[in-house]
Amino acid sequence: MNLSQEKQLEFSIQVIHELLQEQQEYVQLELDLSHAPSIFESKFGGTGYVPHDGAIPVNAKNQQLRLLAQIACDDLTLQNFPSKGLLQFWIYDDDLSGADFYHPTVQNGFRILYHESVDPTVTEAEVLEKTLPFPEDESFFPVEKEVALKPVKAAESLSFNDYRFDKKFAEKFNQLSPEEPIEEPYDLDIDMWDIEEPICKQFIEDSGWGHKIGGFPAFTQSDPRDCIENADRFDTLLLQIDSGTIDDSHEIMWGDSGICNFFIHSEALRNCDFSEVLYNWDCC
């Protein structure tokens, strides 16, 4: 393009600063090591709530799934998200952690369950009686230790790797450079990763990471929604679980320091319809 690299850099920095001003609320999930969570609390791993007349979810081979995460929805105050009950994420414990990368919305190796009401008379012992043991020496389960979660309200901007970033960036860039429009940042003669301006550099390297509900995702590879038709069907980050330490002896690990995402459409979420959820994880 004819626009000088200096101007391209100047406009890119301005665009990123503008995007950083457009914040969306989300819930950051902090690990809480102060206590062992009950079957009614928000947690990663461990034993989840199962109604008296319920059963542990299974895959097509009748193999039990394991609780990846449970969210007490009365701890949430996010638009479209339920405000009561328990939202559960179950996965099969194999080398793919229940994921089917060719059919990421088919709930076979994973399951999303929503319990609108919870019976407080259910006990953990009762649930454990329904749970079949799994050989630990054959386990690939990413969460090595049950850990309670503390929800913290926060806000963030559109992340660098979100499938919507390129279009949003181009729209704002073209307002500054209408005579030399671009369709995506890769049309520029500069590499976004080479931007050294501190705020922009931090945004490009760090945006989207962490355990969270809502907000915007991060990926070690790329946004899987880029590869599907009508990506806006999954416009909302339902849950993200990152790799990292739990304590001195345990960690959460997706492959080689990867990250896990669940996506849903905002309208389905508003209706508490979890029948179509995209589950994906990737690693370095």
C-alpha cells in the first residue's frame, strides 16, 4: 500500500487504543484454596451435584464423563447468563479431553447441564455412589485437584485473537485511512506483533487469557469459530479455563500449556438452552 509504514503504525496504535476503550463486563474466576468446595459450589474438578433421580452423564459408549467445572449461577450478575441454579461442564477423560475437533458442538465427549433448582438434601456420598472409579494411571484429566472458585466482576476489551477483531480493526483503520482501506490487519506492511508501543504490545500479547465467564477468549492457535459457517452462532464465551498452577503440587494443564473454551449464542444462553455449545481446546 502507498500509506507509509510510519502512518500505518501510527493509525494501528490509535485503533488499538480506541478498541481498548470499548469494555465488556465479564466474571474472572479466581482459584480459592481456602476450603474444599461442596457439591453446591462453583469449582473446577471434583464431585458435582447430581439430583436424587439423576445420573452421571455418559458418552455414546456409556462411559461416564467427569466434572470439569461447576458454576453457582447466583454468583453471576452478567447479562444473558442465568442468575440461579448450577451450570455444569462435563468431559470424558481421554487424550482429547472429550473434544471432537471435527464436530465441536456434538455433546458426546462433553455435556453441558443446567440445574435451574438444586435440592439441598442431595449429599456428596450419594453422588459418589453413582460415580464409577477411573484408573488414575490412565487419566488425562486437565484439572489435577478439585478447587473452589471465587467470581470477581471485571471488564475487558475485544481480545486480539477473537474472530471479530480483524473486522473491527479494519473498520476503525479505514476511518483514519479512507483512501487506502484494508480488509484485515494482514493487509498492512507492518506486523502487529512488532508494535513496541507498551499498551499495544501488552494488549497483543496478553489479551483474553485467564479463567473466566463471558468476556473475550484467548487461543494458543486460532479462534475455531473462524472455521465454521455463521460464526456469530457462538458469539458468547460461556466458559474459559486456562492452564496454570493450582498449588505447589497440582496444576490445570491442557496439552502443552493450552486453553479451553466453550461458546454459545447469546439468545440460547438467555433462554438457558445449552443444547448447542461449541467446545474447543488448543495448545502450543
